[in-house]
Amino acid sequence: DIARAGSGGGIVALAEACRDLRDEVASAQAYPAIPDAVAQVYWRDGLAAGADAARHCIAGASLGDPGLLGDAAQELNGMSTQLGAVADRLTLLSGG
């Protein structure tokens, strides 16, 4: 988990968590499209933000660059917002 690694796990743990995120996002990008176009856009955009976050996080951890790590944090927030919108949309569609 990136937050846990960043707050106390050290730079090696942070870089590893960022690589894990990169791999998880890549796996999720290979899933079939969500049949609802609105949810799919949120999903696509959320995964794109996650891929950007992972890339900036890996580079920031490797270089010790707080600017890149800040970019990664913003992109993680964007990913969270977009994936939350997917959940909200699917709840709406299911009548929940």
C-alpha cells in the first residue's frame, strides 16, 4: 500500500508499492470494457490516472524527487475519485 509505505516503510518500500500499483493498473486495463458507457469512461480515466501515479511515484522514489511524488499523490486522488464514480454509477444502475 503506497500510503503505508510512504509514511514509514522507507524509499525501497515506497518504490515497491508503486511498482505493485503499476502492475495492478496494467492488469485492470486488460479487463473487458464495462457495458455502460458512462461507467467505462470513469473506469478508463481512473486507470489512466493510476498509471500516471505509478509512473511518477516510481520515478519520484527512485530519484528522491518530492515534486514527482506530489504529482503521484494528486494522480492517486484523481484515480480514487474516478473509481468512486464507477462504483456510484453501478450502484445507480442496479437500483441501489
